[in-house]
Amino acid sequence: MTGRSSSPGGAPWQTRLARQSRVLHRWIGMVLALVMAVLAVTGGFIAFKKQVDYLQPAARSASNAPLDALVTPAELANHVLALDLPEAQSLADINRIELRPAKGIYKVRLEAADAWSSPRELQFDAGDGTLINDGVRGDQLWMNLHSFGVFGTATKLVVMVFAALALLWLSLSGLYLFFFPPWFRAQKRQRQERGTSDDPGRPGQTSHPSGPATDAETPDRHAGPGPAPQPATLRAGETTLTRSQ
């Protein structure tokens, strides 16, 4: 008895677990590779949003008017609607209004037409409300691609949860598959060494060598009276065997 649970085929449960983990590790890794490819490409592109105007329009600088002389957000919202832009027909079309005091500007981001569109961003002089820059926020579209939000909220949640659990599984199973084989081989070698030292039939004990017994080791089988019969011999030049009496 070795004290190890094994299947009818003889494989211990640790070996079966390692084999199953290796199969799951391979298939989950192949599926997750597609998700990670999207995350890598989109994430790498978003990292340069400060350097690419398409991703984020550069903030212009305007007059440094005192705070009490700045245009209020309400006044600016009415000014945006007065421009009669296709993307800004009502207050619901304005996503946010941000004040940048250091540059003396307002940033106004409009709502995107759909998940596959980039929202429009307008920059105004905070002192008099003059439009000084008009661009798009391409980083928002790429963020939606990065999070799979372009496919809907349900898809986004499913993919992100799967990616998180898959990464956790790959990390744990990878560690297991990396450390288990050497440990298992070491345990098996130790069991073999203990079995060799405990087995009386192993080398180191006095025993007869394998192979046919010699004449000196073969016991005499003649039990009757009289001399023992001599073995049959073949004389030179004869074609028949003679047996001594």
C-alpha cells in the first residue's frame, strides 16, 4: 500500500489533475489570447492620446480673466445650443462642461451619436465664450473598444469578467504546472529509494545469481543402491549414443 488514491488505470490523482489542468490551461489561453490582443492594441493606442490630436484635441490657451468675470456654465450651454450643431440640439446632447482655469478655457464634450462614433469636443475662451477649437475625442471610441463596450453593456461585463477569471486561472494553473512535475518526480524518486532499502530481495543481500545451476549446485537425484549412472556420451566416429550400465 502506498497511501495514494489512484484511478483504475493506476494514475494518481495528482497526475490526473496536472493533465486536466494542462488541457484547460491550453484552451483557456487560446481564447483569452484573442481578448488580450484587442486589449493590447487598443490600450497601446490610447496611451498616446496626449500626443495625437485625433484622440484628444490639444488644449488651447486663452485670456486669463478673473474668476468673477468668467462665463458661467449655464451661459456657455446656451451658447453651445445657439451654434445649432447637429450633435447639440438640446441640453441632453451635452455630456460635460469642464473648466480649465490654468488655461482660461472651457471644454465642452458632446454625446456621441452611437457606440461606434467619437464624441465632438469644443473649446471656448472662458472669459468671453469665443469658440477657439473644434475636434473629436477619438480616445472615447478606443476606450469603448478596449472595454468591449461597443458591443453593449452585457457583452462588456461578460468579456471583462471572463478575462479577469481566465487570467487568474492561467496564473494559478501556470504556477501549479511549473512546480508540480519536479516535486512529483522528487517524491517518486524518494519512494523508490525507500523501497530499495526496505526490500530484502534487492542487491546487497546474499542470493544465488540467476541462470542455470552448475553441476556442483545440482543436487544428486539418484536415490537407489549401486553406483550412479554416468551421463550419456557421444564417441568420436559413432552415430549412436551409448549409456553406461
